[in-house]
Amino acid sequence: MKKINILLVLLCFFTNITFAQELISGIIRDTSGEPLAGASVIEKGTSNGTVADFNGNYKISVAKGSILIFSYIGYQSKEIQVTNNILNVSLESGEQLQEVQIVGSRNAKRTSVDTPVPVDVIDVKELAAKNGNVDLTQILQYAAPSFNATKQSGSDGADHVVPASLRGLGPDQTLVLINGKRRHQSSLVNIFGTRGRGNSGTDLNAIPVSAIKRIEVLRDGASAQYGSDAIAGVINIVLNDATDGLVGGVTYGAYSTKTGGDYAQKIFETQDGWEPELFNVEGKNRLDGEDKNFDGETTKIDLNYGVKIGENGFINFTTELLSQEKTLRPGFDWRKGYGSASVDAFSFMVNSLVPVNDNTEIYVFGGRSFRDINANAFSRSSFADGDNRSVPSIYPNGFTPQITSNITDVSVSAGLKHSMANGWDLDFSNTFGKNMFHYYIKNSNNASLKDASPTDFNAGGHSLSQNTTGLDFNKYFEEAASGISLAFGMEFRTENFLIFSGEEASYALYDENGIAITNPAIQTVATDSNGDELSGGSQGFPGYSPANEVDRSRTNVSFYVDSEINISDNFLVAGALRYENYSDFGSTFNYKLASRLKISENLSFRGSVSSGFRAPSLTQLYYNLKFTNIVAGESVPSLLSANNSTVTKAFGIEQLKEETALNGSIGFTYNKGGFTATLDAYSISVDDRIILTDNFTDQAILGPLKVDAAQFFANGVDTRTRGVDLVLAYKTAIDDHSSINIGLTGNINDLKIDEIHNGNLNEFTFFSPFSRAYLKAAAPDYKLGLNLGYTNNKFSVSANLTKFSEVKLQDFQWVDSPPTTQSEADALYAVATDTYKTKMVMDLNISYEFSKGLTFTVGSTNLFNAYATPQYDGWTDQGSLMDSVQMGSDGAYFFGRIAFKL
């Protein structure tokens, strides 16, 4: 009720803001006098706008003295203050987004439409204002054709950091930049039950959405331009530089608990009369003991404030507060807590530019994000039911451990740009970033401590820091050929990876006297009343011990040259070369060639070929942990061995080396009036991809370590990915007050494993069909999106339809009974393949601008409550009736948002 009262007060306040209005009209043309149908006209600092009709005519009512912004794709924007009621405008062809170079090109005169490689420019600022999604990954999931990310459940750290991919490759094969500067990665490596296993990606959700102006997604290999990780492409996040005062919003939403389907009856019918107890069905029999029609309640408050500094400078502040409760979805008794994690987060970001003189400016940007995340692990049954992982005096009915984390991200980038008298532009910068991931395990126990066990544990954690110093030069030669852009520079980077230990009870195995076992020869493991040995460490996630601690660093130096040559007005050739040297594995040399040929003013063909690489991350080189894997509802003590350990070498796993890639793409662009089309086909071959192997069980090696299985990071497979990206967009005016926009996006993606580098090890143990399916499931075979928008004065509505292809996974029967021969594998394929049929989801948003200071939006994502096809045999990897694929497993989300401006 308190929240409702606050919103009503805001509504009453802002709807009373009024201004004197003037009707402005005119014609928008290009420099040749041709009308620009669909050109945009916006009253600066408001959402009040219109578009030109087929003859370039526009009309708009604005406040007296307002500034109008005129823009059109491929043309320079203009800002003109209203002094007359008739205002005709001429736009010049050139860079519409001139203040920041488009990613993939260091040429400041290049647009996203005429680049020789595919680039999506996503207006996140506009999307966030009228969208219920509070995470950046979810916004991009439905905005970029080949971007894929779904929340995971029961996947340890992957419940806390959403693994995201581009063109079906790994999370760590996409480079992320902020304002063109390299962003640090997460210190988390995905190791259990998730897409992106064995990978460490960038935590995109650590960046507040309201701090972002736009995102540029380069869908092409770019290692020769930007260095390691840019095999699949580059995501450049351009921060907000608005100086319009205070803007903000309040969003509230929740997920429907209605899942549909008679799961219990289906299990009974398809599984020979099996009648398990099911939890969290239709909001009932929930782990939290409540009956609910909605859960996952989400509240987000965002504020952005910007002011000018001098004539061309600015400083912009953003802060966000997010609170999101858990969702609970159908699961078996060993997975009572299946659903998305809860999140409490606070973040802020600053972006600034200060002119020193006409030729020099200083920029600083950065921020901090803190998130407290709580996810449910697999449930433990009671001791009476045969599970001695539960201390009966503490949890007589069993328990569901909670894996919680405090994730802190900090970053700061500072630099100086200077235009020299000879026409060269200089950019000197230093960027520091750090991610720290600290585990706390709650509602758990250390069984070997028996009645003396605590229930909360400090389990330790890990951190990754990165510092990058860069010096870049570029110049555009107007008189050479039809224009030549030349850039070169160098970069020096340091990285550091840490694992720090938790409290003793989180990792230790105790003897009958309650003393941590350090000498197994004279100490006896604590046993239960049946004489069976008890397990040590905190259940759900064992803590890091002093033996796991790591403090490793490395350095890297690189040099590059990058050029675009306009041989004629219609023919462009681009090339880049880059040399890098790493202190831990040596040198790489990469190249890129690209070209664009204009057939006419509207039609262009483009293509590229490039080599690429990704250095093994410090986490893949040095991460190690003794943990508990869940196999068919049973716990199996397992060791993830560091790449440099003697155990790894004993199994014949070689030292990690860089992944290498060969990228090729070809496509076309078409742009006329309000219609834009791009179609690009691509092929990406990656050799020596780093994977996380399956479990080896050689007890001659593992017996003394008190573990049943071990797995390793290895340069395990060669893959080839082929696909097509399609982006169609059309925007036009219906009349003086209304307009429509239509968009169609699509990605068709096919990943094949060409070779498995198992050496003398068994192929099915090294990288089983179970793990191969996870590698292929990084992206569906296709994802198609249809976006429809209609605006009429203060009213707007948008509908988005997204169709996901069928997804096939191999379930946990592969792990329960791992094959060692092809005939055993063939037999398992028949029973262990989980098929998730094609699904379509619909998102709907409706907005109304009550005044220039207040807009109200209501809507839904996954409006018709689509879920992945249920599996009824209990073998799914995440312990539920379905895995988190396609649109995820939370169902329909309904929201309301108030956006305001002061």
C-alpha cells in the first residue's frame, strides 16, 4: 500500500506539469533536395516526437523555445532551437553517432549501415524506458538476433552470473567493451550443470541498464582489432551522456506461478506407475511453505542525472536499486528449490568528459556494483530416509542448502584525447576492473561435525582483476583516394586471479573427536549410527580450503595497425594486423581483411575474413576445487584439478594453449526511405577449444585424495559454426500524429564438433555426448523475432514475438552410467535424449505519456506463459521437469513502470 501511495503522489504531481505549446511543421530533405521519409523529429529532453511522411513532411507540437533533434539513419543529426512555426531542415550524409566511433571501425566517418561487417546499434536507453526486463542480458536476448542468455538453476555459480553467448560460441569468446575500452571478466568459471561449461564470461548484469545510452554489437571476428576473446564478436556498451537533468523510473513486476499441465498424472502414465511427490506445482506445495499465484516479485528504482560542463563537456550519474525474490517451479523431492535466485543489488555508474581546450579533453567513467544473491541447491533427504548428509538433530526432515554470494564489481577508466596540429588524434587511457565473488552457504551442515555443525558457512571465494593501459593514434586523410582512415596503437595489460579460503568447517572433513582430519593414517572419519562414513564440508557447495588458494598473475603487450581505404566512393577495403605476447604462453599474430561494395545508393555487398584467438583465462589455468557432484540424486565427491597440478599431468592432460579461429562472412545491406535490411552469412572454425572434461575415476591416482572422480580443463575440441543473421526494419509515418515500426530479426546457427582431442584417454570419458550436447546448446538452431510498434501522440504500444527452435539435450543417464564404447553410447542415445520442442513467446508493452514529465507503462514478457517441454522421467540435468533452455523456466512476467523527468 505504501508503494501504491507513493506512485499516486508522483502521478498527481507530474500530470500537473504543463507548458505553452506551439505547432511546428516543415520538410526534412537531404542535401540533394530529396525528402527523407521516416526521418525522426524529437523534442529534446522529452519522449515527444514524430516521423516525417513519404514526402518528408512533419508536424509536431512542442513547448515554446524547445530544441528539436532531427535524425535519420546514415545522416548527421541536427539540433535546432524553435524560433519560427515553419522549420525546414536539410541533413547531411555522414556519421549519425559521431561522438563515439562505431565498434568494428576506427573510422569516425563510418555508419552502422555502411560498415564492411555487421553491427547492430541497439537503443538500450529507449528499450529500458518502456521495458519490464531489469537485466541487461534479458534485454539483449530479444533485441540482438544471435545473442543468447537464459537464467540457470541448480548450477552453482551460474545461478548468480548468467552465461551469455554470441553466434552459439562460448561466453568467453565475445569481447565486451565500455566506451570502447576493454571490460574485465567475471572470476567465476562455469563448472556444473549449465551452458558455457568451462567458460568465464563477462558479467553483463553488473552494469546498470539505465547507465547505458546504446549498445553496439559487432557480429564478426575482431581479434586483429581488439585482441583476445573477440572470436564471436564484440559488444560495445556506450554510456549515457545526457545532460537533461534528473530522469528515473520505478518498476514493479512478478511472475505467474501457473505452470499448466497435469505433471503427476503424466509421470504416472509414462513412467510405469511412478508416483513421486512434486513440489511448486501451480504455486502449491512450495518449498517456502506458502501458496502463491505470483512470485519472483521484482522492484527496481533507477535514477540518472546529467549536467553540462562548459560548452562540450558533461558529467552523468546513474544509480540503480534492485530487489528480486526467488521463483519456485515444479521439481522432484531432490530438487524442491528449482527456480531462479533472489537478488538484492545496488549499483552506480559515472560517465564524464571535461574539455581542457579546443583540442584536448579528459574523460573518466566507471562504477561499482554489489549484489547479494541467494540460490537453492539440490535438496538433501532426511537421515531417516537414508541420506546421511543430513544431521538428524538439525534437519530431521532433510534440508535444501542455499548457495548465496556477494558479488562486487568495480571499474574505472580515465584518459586523455588530443587533436594534434598535423591532423592526428591521440587517445591515452588506463582502465582498471575487478570482480570479486564471495560464497556464503546457508541452511546447510557439515555432516562430519554431527550435532556441532554450524548451519551457515563462509565458504571463501575468488577474484579477478585487470588493468589495461592503451595508446591509440588515428587520422582520416580526406584527400587520399576517396578517403583513408589509419589507426595504430599499443596496449599493456596485467591480470591477477585469486582464490581465498573459507572457514574450516566449510571445507574440512572431521574425525570422531570433532578435529579436522589432517593425517588420515592416525585419524578416523566420523561415522553415522550405521557405521557409514560421513561427508565433510558445507553441503550445497564446499568451501575453498587453504590447499585451493591461488594468487597468479600474467602480463600481455600488443601492437596493432588498422586501416580503411575508400578506393572510390563505392568501394571500401579494410584491414588490420595485431601482434600480442603473453607472459605465460607466448605470442600470436592475427589479421583481418574486409570490404564493402556499393552497387547503388541503397544496396551494398560486404564480406570479411579474419584469424582470431582466445588466450586461456587465468581461471581455466589455475581454478581448482574439491566439490560434490549430484549424480542420479546421489553425491559424488569430485576434484576439479588445476591445469598445472601433478594430478592433471598424471592423466595426460597437456598445458593449456590458446584457442585459434578462422572467421569468414559475406552479406548485403539495403537502405531506402524508412526501410533497412541486412543479411550476413558466417562461418567460424575454432581449433583447440577449451572444455571441461567429464569425470575420470582411476582410483590408483584418486584414492589417496579421498575423491571418487576428477575432471580437468583441456584444449579438447575443434568446432565449426555456420549460420545466417537477418535484420529487417521499417519505420514510417501514418499521419501527422502517428507512426509504425516493424522489425524482423533472425539467426540460424549450426555448430558441429569436427574433432575431439582425447589423446590416449577414452573419448566418452573425456568428453561425453552429455557434455557435447551442452556445447551445442549454447544457442538454439534458430531464433526468430518479429517486433511491431505503434505510436500515436502520447500513446504507444509494442508487441514482440520470438520463436525458438527445438533444443536437444542429453540427460543425466549419461553420467549415471557413462559409456566407454560406441555401442554403449548408441544404446543410451535412445533413452537419454531430452527434446524441447519449438516454442514461441510474446511480449507486450503499452505506454502513455501523461505529461512531459511522466510516462506510465504496463506490459508482460512471455505473456502466454510458455514453458519448455516437460520431461517426466526425473533425469533432467537441473533436477526439475525441464531444463532452463529457450525462454527460461520462470513463465509469464507482468510489470508496471513509471518513468519521470524533473
